Amino acid sequence: MNGVTPEQAVGHLIEILAGVSGSVLFATGVSNEGFVGDSECFVSRDKEVHDVPTEIVLDFIKHSNASGVLLTSRVNGDVAQPSSDLSRFTRSFLEDARRAGVDLVDHYLVTDGGLISMREATNLWN
């Protein structure tokens, strides 16, 4: 792991995602010490972020030897609250990650109006 914290990684990913209009999901491995490692980008022209199969993302995390995952995705528009589809995706991913022994650190949504932390905006982690 390269010494970058999840918060620093999200800052860099916001810069990347700000100019994107398609559906993009970044999965970033997080170590037990709280540092980030490799990131994998899932992009589609005709599918939404919530259509990405969780098993593909979790397979990447397991192969990167990370204990946790940080999700960052682009949401088009100025969104104040996450959509029900994104909430269901995050809930499903959180449940699948827990079964796989992987900690979902957070799912950040980059919007035209800023950033939404699913951990802070929802009660999914309770």
C-alpha cells in the first residue's frame, strides 16, 4: 500500500470523475492500516453503476490483498440524496462484502453539486 489515505484518494478521484458524463465506478483497496492500494475502474456507456456485479468488484479486492474497499462513483446531475437504486446497490454490496470478509469503508457519490458519503447519508452501516 502506498501511504495514501482514503480521504486523499477520494480527492483525486473527484478530480477524475468531475469531467465524466458516463457511468463510472472506482473500487479502491484499503489495507488494515487504513491506506489505499490499487484501484479498478468499471465503466459502461449503457449500464448504470448499480448494474456492476458485486462479485467482480470483490474478486478484484481479494486479489489485491486488501481488507477493505472504498467505492467512488459518478452520479449525473446535482443530487442531494442518493437514489433508491444506488441505495439498494450499496446495501447489497455491503452485505456481500461482509459475507466475503471485506470491509466496505464507504461509497462516495460524486455529483455535479459535490460529494455524498453513503455512510453519512444513509443508515446502511448500522
